Amino acid sequence: MKNIPALNRLLDLEEVAAVFTYTSDLKLEAAAVPPNYTEQLLEQLVLRIDQVLSLTRKAHVGFKEVIFTFEGHTLWIKAYGHDHFLALFITAGSDLSLLRQPINLAVVNLDSHSQRRIESDTSIGNTDLLNAAHRAEMELLQSDRQQVTDENFIQLAALTEFFLGILASEILEYGLRDQELTLPFTSKSQMVHLVDYASRLIANVEHKKMYLDECAELIERLEVNLPASAETVAP
């Protein structure tokens, strides 16, 4: 089984007892679980879960996520990509609303990981060319960079990295110049404009909406760090 950092981060959450992914053909793909969860046990769980989900297929009902609550735990299943599923065992009594953001971010990471694997399998001959293009892009971006210390920008970049990868900071810095914005941020609207700029680079409609929603929540929290008079001055 693969070891994927996104799953390890979920297991680090106090509410998550175990987490694993599998494909539509019931192949166990990756897991982050305690030692007592053997691979054979997980394979049996995948079969049991599929038996339950088969009822939705018979009813011709598609789903993006489904949550089953039992006496001792909650089972949360999320579909992602074309044929993948994320399964989480959550301890009883947990506040599921607090888990939605980390789970959504993990799905974005997993979806990107799956897509990169598919692209690698279908275009492995272009690896050297892609690496060269990446190095050239990095050199171009680094040539006009300055050290960023604004905490609001840093937190936006950290969230953006889940959706746009390791170039998130560079993309946002380019967005600052393109939108004629300066740091540190002095208004909420500046952060919103920058996020809107970055969202244009997300082709997947669902991921774009998720990115905008997650950033909107983050910006609401970051707003308290802005100068008190930034958006309260009378027109």
C-alpha cells in the first residue's frame, strides 16, 4: 500500500481513527491506519463498504459523499477523481463540521496525486522536457521575487498550495503585480482580488468552487489582522 502524506495528516487529527483510499474495482490503494488495521482487514472493509454502496448503484443514485453513523464510530466516504474513494473511520461524538475542511483539502491533494500519476503513465517520455520547463519557470519567477513576510499572504499561499501545488506562492506574488496590489494587505478586498486571480488557474470547476469557499472562510478570519480603519472609513 502507498503512504500518502495527505492521509497521514488526516490520521493526525484526534477525531480520525483510520483512513484509506480504494478504487472502483475495489483495489486498496493507500492507507494511514493504526497497526491493528492489517491490509487483509482493510480489504474486507472495502468489500463491506461496496456492498452497502451497491444499493445506491441499483437505485441509479450517484453521490459525492455519504456518511454512516454507528454506535461506536462514523464512516465517511467521499468520491474523488474518476474512480477513487476516500474512507474515514471517525470516533463517536466528533463534530463532523470541524473535519470538513481538512477532508476537502485532502481530497484535492489526492485528486491531484491521482491525476499526476495518470499523466505520468501516459506521457512518461516527456519527463525530461517537463522537468526542464519547470526549472525554467522557477528561474523566471525567482528572478523577480522579494522576501514576503506578510502573515496574511503566507496563510493564503499555504491554502493555495493545496490547489495549485508548490508554485502557489510564486503564482500569488505574480498576481500581486498583475492586480497592482501591494503588501502588507490593508483591506479584505485586496485579498479577495488576489484569490480571484489565482482561482482562474484552477480548471476543475468543483475544485475552483472549493478553493474560493475555503479562502473566503480564511479571509474572514484574517480580517482581524488588518488595520482597524482599512475598510471602516466613511466614503
